[in-house]
Amino acid sequence: MSSVSSDDFRDSFFQECEELLEAMQDGFALMVSGAHEAETVHAVFRAVHSIKGGAGAFGFDALVAFAHHFETALDKLRSGDLEAGEETLMLFQRCGDHLADLVSAARDEAGGPLPGGEELREELDSLIGEQPQEEEGLPAFEPVVLDLDAMGEAQEGPGSISILFEPEADLFRSNNEPALLFRSLERLGRLEARADLSRVPLLEDLDPEQCHIQWQLGLETEESEGEIRAVFEFVEDACRLEISSLGAAGLEDGDLPSLEDLISVSPEASLLAETAPPPPAQTAEKTESATEKTSGGPPRGAATATIRVDLDRVDKLINLVGELVIKEAMLSQSIAQLELPSENEVSGGLESLKQLAGEIQEGVMAIRAQPVKPMFQRMARIVREAATATGKRVRLVTQGEHTEVDKTVIERLIDPLTHMIRNAVDHGLESPEARREAGKPEEGTVILSAAHRSGRVMIDISDDGGGINREKVRKIAESKGLVSPEADLSAVEIDNLLFLPGFSSKEQVSELSGRGVGLDVARSEVQTLGGRVSIASTPGEGTTFSISLPLTLAVMEGMVIEVAGQTMVVPITAIQESLQTRTAEIHSIGATGRVVANRERLVPIVDLGETFGLRRTPQNLDGHVLLMVETDSTTHCALIVDAIQDQRQVVIKSLETNYGHVHGVAAATILGDGRIALIIDPDSIIRDTVGAAGADLQLQLAR
Amino acid sequence: MSLKILAVDDSRTMRNLISAALGRAGFEVDLAEDGEDGLRRLADALPDVIITDINMPRLDGFGFIENVRKLYRDRIMPILVLTTESAPDLKARAREAGATGWIVKPFDEEKLIWAIERVAIPGGGT
């Protein structure tokens, strides 16, 4: 459509769309909470308006068309013709969702209207109670065309045209310049102009800012009247314009002065000269210094300045900083071995280097950190959709949306979070009737919050529903053979049954959160991010799912251990506690199985050395250490390790590119002394070695 | 000497498009994000032609035009409104504020340049 189609511009348009959509969602959220001001509505309007404007430039017609309808309705809200009632806001939010879909479709080059758009349009139209005008571009003042043709033969096309141009007195105020209009007309053909000075007042009465002149123009042209009118487009509301055809007959020569004559004598031309600004030299100087200031000066406006950087570059930098930290640690170790006097320059310098490296690392990590807000906004939509699908009324409250998390973590958290949000609406909240009976407001609340807590990110999904029906959960688990009917389970243990593979608490898989995917999948997705999920539920009051995540995927707090002469790292987040074997209560089960009694339960013992094929499990565990690891509240395991060396931050180096996925190994790292250590993945070890995820539960039942 | 244009638009996309189009046409372009920003730019350097959007935060197009006309009374500085709005009452308001012309988006490079050439007085403003 337009000659501008550079990919860069498109990218920048879509990036801006994201920001505008975010601003729009923010605005709606404010309106829903009732805390909005007039400016909120304006901002939402502008966001939709800007999307429409940009989309028009790129020819995304479906997007423009819908944005136009949406904008028209928002304009009514803006002008106060429309109340921001609950229904209206719901509709607007759905329209916002649709708009976001259209933007995505345009980005994916899948232009064209999307399903549901027509219905929304109709709803919008009926909301504002009128058929939107398709064409409102007609000028207020439609000049009357007088046919002054003496010969009586009106003619299209080539011929002589007579134009009467009678500007209003304030023409100059809008900086429209008749001489320029005439110049444009000259491009259409031979022009002759005659100024009518009869209305020019005496000098003492003359207001130099007013236009007192009228013109009678003669134009010989091949162009249509439309072309001529187009020249007067900007002044048509500020003048009387009469255009008439004189037929093919030529103008009488000498009847009208030439354009040049006219300009040179016309008072408004001298007006131009009079109002001519200060001496050019001064202006030039001023301009120059201004330009200088602009090019080197601070970013324009109050908006935060940003640059776009390839993610690859950032990741490379993160990797290099990781190396730097490792090298620094290696250097520290070598210097420590030199046994220098405690007060020496090298150690002092090294200490500041260490601090610097740490700061650089933090700074670089911060580049990848992004607020969870866009993700939360996506969840607002999920809640709306889920509410509609289940016929429930749900309000989503978000907290801590400026909490920053690694970009990759956010991206990979979307699926599990979506699932848990749907779960909260579908299974967590009761139906409006049930809520009324329970004396609760019909509208359920889901709170989605994010916060930094002791070096990790906590994301909580809370509903104020009926809480987990433990009796029912237990029955289902029993009927599916996931738990023995005799088992003595605590409330927490029952709650955690929800995470068992193959568990679905609704008898019928609902269309919404069912989809053949259980909470177990959501949980394992979180776990691959180094996160954990836990549940807390109070009958009648609601359920909270908590996701705890690392701040970044690039470094990790790990425990450095030794097994069969190998150094390995266990993620600290997986470790509950460590036990000395000689004080631990160890029982044998069967020929080879061994369990350890810990906190009222029997936990299977797994030897890391055997798991990795480094040795056979020693009979005598004396002198070894048991690391109690957990993947969630029901699955525990005790890992036999030979010694614990250290607890430290390690830089995670992925092995997958070169080795693919190795069971039991999450990644590798380089230790301070340059040795390479595997970072073990307790989850997969427990899965593979212990068998079913609920193994220790079964063991406990066997007791 | 090439024409100096100040384009005021809150949409980065529009600013990019305008800037590219005008640059190609050989104009010197300065950009501003809203009316207030526009007035700041004017304090630095006066252009030959101003192009402005209507719907903008802080100071909208109408307010911007009114201010320009008030602050720079003695200047010939044509102001073209570039907007998706086409309602007659808005046009009238813009004219009342002192706008020179009105161009309705979608953005059309040729239309924009033609409009500038129609209103610009080379060297007339400075």
C-alpha cells in the first residue's frame, strides 16, 4: 500500500504495538478497579488510535477496521456519552484481546479478519447505539458551484476555468499563503490572476494580519475540477470558492495580470517581507548551535531511553562474564596457595577485582531481567476466557507486577502459569450459586502475585474458592490406584496428590483446564526452570499455588559434593538437609533396597556413585553423607555422597548442545580450580531410580 | 537549502515513517513526541513546516498549534495536521487553532510531500 515497508519499521511498529497494548490493558485494569481518571480513558483511546494509525500505514486493513470500531466506542467513553459500567468494560477488554490477536496475526502475516471480530463489532455498535458512520470525512462547508458559463455549455476537461477565490479575513492566521496556492495552480496549466483590492481599507484602519484581497483567476488546464479543488483543500473552509468552466474559449489576453506581476505588487507579499524574521546570520548561528545540542544531547522527552539489542549478544556477554567470574575464582585459589602475607597488594587488588566481577555479573544479568507484567496481563486474559467458558464471575488481582525475572524464565513460565490460572478458575472457584450459598460474593477473586524473596522469585496464584476437597481428592487417587486405601495421609500429602501424573480431580475432564494435561506437567515445567511448586489450601477459604523460581538460569546456588572421586554439584534448592550416616536410622528392604527414617517417614536411599556407574553401592555407609533431596512435598530421596566440599554460586554451562540430554545430569560448571563438575538433576534421578514419583509415599504405606 | 520540517507524533512508528519519507524527499527532519516536546524543539530551532498529530498525551495537537501561533506570531510556519481523524468539527477546531492544512492518514508518502510543498515557503520561515 505504501512505499514504506522496510522490515525495521514493521518490527518497530509491532514493538510499539506491544507497548500500546500494555498501556491499554493497564488503563482497563485501572478502570475496572474504579481508580481511573479522565486521563486513563484518554490514554486507552490514544493507544488504540495509535495502533490504528500505524496499522494503516502498513496496510493491515483488518486491524485498522477493528481498531476503528473500537476507537469509536472508546471515543464515546472519552466524551462521557458512555458510562464505564462493568458490562462495558468487559466488552472493551474482550475487544482489547481481539485487538491483540489482530496485531499478532498481522505480525505473522496472517492478515484478514479473525473469528469473533464481527460479533464484537456488533456488540460495540449496539453499545454505542448507532451504526458507525462509514464516511465522516465530508467537509463541513461544501462550496456551491455556480455555473457562470455564458455559453451554456458546461464542459469537463480541457478548457478555461474561472475561479473566484474570496478568502476569509483570517486566512493568514493559519499561515495559508495565496501565492503558494496560485503556484500550485500554475502547475495545472496557464494561470492568470487578478487581485480585487476594493476591500483593502485605508492604511490607518488596516490590520496587516488580515486578508483583504480577493482574486479572480483564469486557468487554462486539462485537469478536472477535482484537481483544482484539491489545490484549495486546506483553505476550502476558510474561503468562498467558485469554480466554473468558461468552455474552450481562451481568456482575453491582458484581461488579467500575470502571476508574477500579482505577487510583486500584492500587499500580502510585502507583508511577507515585513514579517521576515531577524537577520539571517543570527538565525543561522542559532540553528547551528541548536543542531549541535540535539545530536549530542540527552534523549528526547521524558520517556525512558532504550536500545534494542540482539539477545544473542546479551547471552554471549553473560557467558563471558560467567567465564570471568570463574577465572577470578581460579586466580584467587592460585594466589591463596602462594601463601602470601595476609596484608599484600595482590590480595587487596584481587578482592576489588572480585567485587567488580560480581557487580558486572549482576549488571549483565539485569539486562535479561524483565518485569512479569506482560505475562500477568496475558493471564488477565486467560482468566477472562476461563470465566466465560465456565460461566463464573472472576476478578483477577495482580500484585508485584514490576518484579523482574529472567526473560527465558518468563517465557517458559507462561504455559505452566496459564494452566494453573485456568485450574484456579475452573477447579478452585465455586459456581456463583455455590458461592452465594456459602455467603461469599458471587464474583470470585484470583490473586496473582510476584515478589523477590531470599534470592528467588515467588509467584503465587491464590483463589478464594472452596479449597481442596480432600475427601474427594483422596477417593479419586484411590480409584486410580495412586494411593492405597489404608494409607494414613496428612492434609498436605493429600493436596500434593494433585501433582501425581494421571490425576485429574474433575470426574469429567473439563474442556478448559483438562486438555489431557495435568498439574503434574505444569509442575515438571516449573522444575525444569529450577523452580518448585507447592500448595496450601484451607477448606472454604481457598487454595494457593506457590511457584518458587531462581532469578536467573545462568547461575545457581549449588552444593559441591564428592562421589567416588568425582566432584559434582547438587542444586541447593533441591536439598532439604544433610544427615550423617552414622547417626541416621537406616533400614534394609529386600536384597538391595535401603531406606532411611527421617521426619516420620521412610525415604529411599540412592547412591549417586551407582547411578552414574562409578561404583557399586558400598555396604557400609559409615563416613558417608546423606543428602535429603526433594522435588516436591511428596517425593523425597536420600542421596549417598562421600563428602560435602563447599556451597557456592556456580555458572551453569549447558551440555545439551554437545551431548544431548543425559539422564541425571542437568548441566556442568567450571569450579574455581578449573575442574569441570557435573550439576546433577535430582528430579530425574528420583524418577529413574525410585520409579514412580510417589514412591516414598508407597513406602510409607508399607510401613 | 533544504526545507526543515518538525514532525510531532506520539507514535514511534509514525515518527519513523515520517522521518524516513521526508528524509528521502531531501527534507531536514526534527521529531517530537508530543505537543510539549514539540514546543521544546521549537525553542531550539524553527522549522519551515510543522507536521503534527492530534491525539497525543500531555499537550495534544490543538493545544500545540494554539501555542505555536501564540508564541511565534511573527513567523510564517505552516502547520499540517496528520491524523486519522476526519470529522469536520475536529478539522474546524484545528483550523480555529491555526492549522494550515489537514492530511488524513493512512500515511501516504506522496500525499504528505505534496502537501508540504503546497504550503512551504522555502526560506520563508527563517
